[in-house]
Amino acid sequence: MDNDELLNAYGRMLVIRRMEERISTLYAQDAIPGFVHTSIGQEACAVGALLHARVDDVITSTHRGHGHVLAKGLEPRRVLAELMGKETGACRGRGGSMHVADPALGVFGANGIVGAGLPIAVGVAHAQRVKGAGGIVVCFFGDGAVATGAFHEALNLASLWRLPVVFFCENNGFSEFSRAEDQHPVPIPQRALAYGMATVELDGNDVEAVTDGMRVVLDRVRGGEGPILVEASTVRVHGHYEGDQQRYRDAETMAAEIAAADPLTITRARLLARGVSEDKLETIQQQSLATVDDAEEFARASAEPAPETALNYVYAPRHDVTEPVAPGGDRPVVSQSKIIRQALGDALTADPDVFLAGIDVAGGNVFGLTRGLAEAHPGRVLDTPISETAIMGLGVGAAMAGLRPVVELMYLDFLGVCLDQLMNQAAKLRLMTGGAVKVPMVVRTQFGSGRSSGSQHSQSLEAILAHIPGLTVVMPSSGTDAYGLLRSAIDDDNPVVFIEHRLLYEKKSLVPHESYRLPIGKAAVVRPGTDVTIVAWSRMVTHALEAAETMRAEGVDVEIIDLRTIVPLDRSTVLESFAKTNRMVIAQEAVTDFGVGAEIAAMAVGPGFWSLDAPVVRVGASYSPAPYAPVLEREWEVGPDDIVAAVREVMAC
């Protein structure tokens, strides 16, 4: 680095240092709420890593990410205003210290979940390669993240696909309150070597060493070499969080380590040795303080978000879709599995930003449902390793970067393996960025009891997903509806979990025209009636229809509501039906306790109270994991006879 470049780097580091010191002071004064993690001592990593980054390069960061976002170009004013919870903050006060972001600058977010940014970075890198403009991703993470599954899944997929991403590990020697040597049995670079990934080790306290090293790394990755892991050894000055007294560190040893490794001291001494005057360095110092003073003045003077906007930015606006006329009898009748394949193929044809990814999807998936799509759409139907967290992160990152991924979770039961990427990332990113991002991704998955699949392959878990604001949950009951809802889900700008029932795959329906769309959040009256309302979804709709025929023979006229989408829940259609019939049965495949049916029952006895002529009865599986033996499973699950019994019960009141 020549003197001008080193002076530039020094000035950037000074701004980060003075900002972090001011943040620490303001936090102690209760001017900043929540949790704060400062990066004092790690300024050379942030500045050196990004000094030669391009505007169209993207970063993902950590809970200790102030330095990274400042180094990428985010204004100090907007950073400090965000930490103070102001409307002028980078995320309108919705993100805070651990979630600062500005996608317009390529800052795809700091992250409060250790390791969570790595799979997202893989998704962004895939999108960067698809765009073909040469942009890459720099993914910052700490040494603690290398023990997470997300780290290994992300590195494996990035290496397999040779994606343009730099995994930049800031090894400050501590994972929260534990020494790194007590956490990791092998050096960090060895972990990357296990995935065939090149590694580079840098002195993270020397901005010149980091800058020079990263200049080469960025060129290599941009040139198509594939991902590289960089380990920058640095020092953590303040504790894991502001207020951490660091009693787990020897005070004298810590002071000596900090004094020897301070990147500002090292850079200042080097500039002086090169003939830069004290006056010049003092001027840069005063400029950095003035920048921070200005940021504090701006943040203090900024308004807080208006209370009435507390629920803004949970969902992106939805497209206005009018309920279409049902397909005519001239349309072909095929199985639901073929209709879903048709919907996916039509979406791939219609929009070059759509791609499919998941385990064995290029070969057709476990049910053969995507067979032939890879050949028809080369490079856009992508097999992944068995890495559910990486698959979901791929979807999140690619969606943030402008693509429309449809990622497959082979079984709904596997939700627990990758829940963070849905619950803490996809569902929350729009809110946490103050509406700055959209996450237009679809997670296709399937479920279903009734074939002795056992406790780990039979679960109906929609209630878990429905309890996460920001997600949309769709559960079609027919192939025709599956087409219209899936096409609408792919068009939607929100993360949608699209849950198919595998025992409906061979049920035949009319194939709609390619323009056919169904509105998300609108239930359907699939059978009008006057005596009792049955609310159902997915396969339980077919059971309800069978039960309704039994009750018709007994003189009971049943109305059936197919929810179609669990979130948004169409309360008005349910309540309108209930107001007409005054009796309600709720049929769900999931266990009855704490389920979606409980929410509907609460609605019936709340806003629907004056319609009640009988107790609301719920029908669902027993509160137990699904048993394996067929005789036990039949006892555990529910079917048409159980719905008939429930209807008779409410009609007797």
C-alpha cells in the first residue's frame, strides 16, 4: 500500500474505532437499548477486507457487525440512528445493533444468530453468479461459528458449486466467554481444507497485510476459482457484549495482548516511519471525531418511529388476484403430482429468475414429481447435498438478491433441522430491514400420515409455521388449487411454505390454464350447506366431503370451508359460514392440542360468539407422536367417521 492508500485505511479504521467507543458510552448511558457487541480491536479486518471490494459486491455480517457495515459504506449517521432506534436509522429502527443492513449498498445484514449468515451468503453468491456481472460475496463470521452446522453446510455447498464467496473468519480468540482453544480441536483452516477449499491466513491486526491479502483473494474468487476461506487472527478488546467484565481473562495478559495488537497503533507507527507528519495524523483523528459527533447529533435529533407503524413491514404487499372461474370440463384431468410439475415448469418458463433447488430435485425428487424439469430448464433445477440449513439459506440469500427460488424440504418433518433460516431469517428480514428487502422464496414440502411412515415422517406441523409472523403457509386440497396457489406463491414477494399432502398426489383434478392463479389468503366454500360448518384443509377436506355425504343421508346439510391458506387466515369466510349455520366442526390432520383448529375455535367463540348454538368441536389426531404399526396408526389418526361423529355431536345440541 502506498501512503495515500494506507492513510485512507487509517482514517476508515479511526471512524470505526471512534464510533464503537461512542456506542459503548451511549449504551452505558441507556441511550442505546437492547444488546450491543462492539468490534473494537478488529478494525483492520473490516477495512482491509473491503478496501478493494466493488459497489456490487455483497457482505453478510455477524452480531459484531458495526465495523463491517461502516467499511462497506453505510453512513455513520444511519448506523448510530439505527442503534438508537430512530426512524432515520438504516432499518428505520427495526433492526438495532445486531441487525444493521442496507441492501442498496450490498449490506445484506448483520445477524444475531451465530453462523446464520453463511448459508445466506451462499444463496447470494449463487445469485451473483447467475447475474454474471462479476459481483462476489464477503461473508464475515467469528471463530465461534465454525462449530455450527450452518458453517459446514455452507462451505460444503459453496465448494461443490464453486460459488464466488469469501468466507472471512475474524478469529479474536474467544467464542462468547470461552477461549477458542477450548472450543476447536483443529485449526480453522483445516476445516475448509476438508471441503477442498483454498485457505489464506492473515494478520488481522495489520490493515496493510489484510488489504494486500484480500486484494489477491478477491481477484481469485472474482476470476472463477471458487470460494476461499480467510482466517484473520485479531483481538477482542471489549467483552462478548457491552457490560461483560471479562472475568474469564487474565487482566494483565489481556492488557498486554491488546497493547501489542491494536491495529490503530500499528498503522500509526508505520505511517510515521514512512514520513507522514504528526499534524497529518492528528487532522485525520479530528475528522473521525467530527464524523462521530455529527452522527450522534443526527441520531439524537431524529424522531422515533411512530407507534402506529409498529406492525409495518411484516409482509410485502401482495398481488391483487381475483378468484378465477374454475377450469372448464374441456381441460385435461391428471394427478395432482403432474399438475404440480406443470405449475413448476410453467413458472420456470415464464420467469428466468425462478429456479428450483433441493435434494435430488434434478432427478425428479423422492416422488418423481420434478422429473424432466432439469432437462427442460438446464442450469435452473439444482441438486443439493442433504443440507437442509444450506438449502433454506440458499433460498433466503438468492431471494434477497433478486431471484425467485423454489427450494424443496423433502419432508415437513425435517423442519426442525433448518428452522432458524425460516423462523429467524426469511420471516424477519423484511421487518428487520424496515421494508428494504423482499424475500420472494417458496419452500415446497410434503407431509401425511396413513402409510406407516412412523413418528419422524408423518407430522402435520403447520401450527409451528403459522405461529411465525412473516411466513405464509399454504396447504391445498386439490390439484387444481395446487396449481393456482403454487403459481401465486412463486409470484408472491414473501416467503411462502407450500405444504402438499403426499396421499393426494395421485388424486386427479382438472389442469388449469397457465394463467390460472388463486388469491393467497382466501378460503373456498367447496360445499355449500345450511346446518353445520366444517372447516378443514389439505386431505381433511376430502374426508369432510365424504363425511358430508354420510350426513346428507341423515338429513343434515353440511357446508365445508377449505382454508387453502393457513396464513393469512381467511377469518371472514369462516365467520360468514358460521353465522349461517350456527354450528362448527374443525377437522385437522395434526394433533388436536395447540393447533390451528384451536385458533379457529377461539375465533368462533370470540367474534363469532353470537352465532353459537352448540359447542365447537375439533377433530384431530391424538396427542402423541405417530405410531408405526398400521393398527395403532389407524387408532391415532382421524378420518371421515370421526368427522361424522363430531357433526352428530354438534347437531344433537
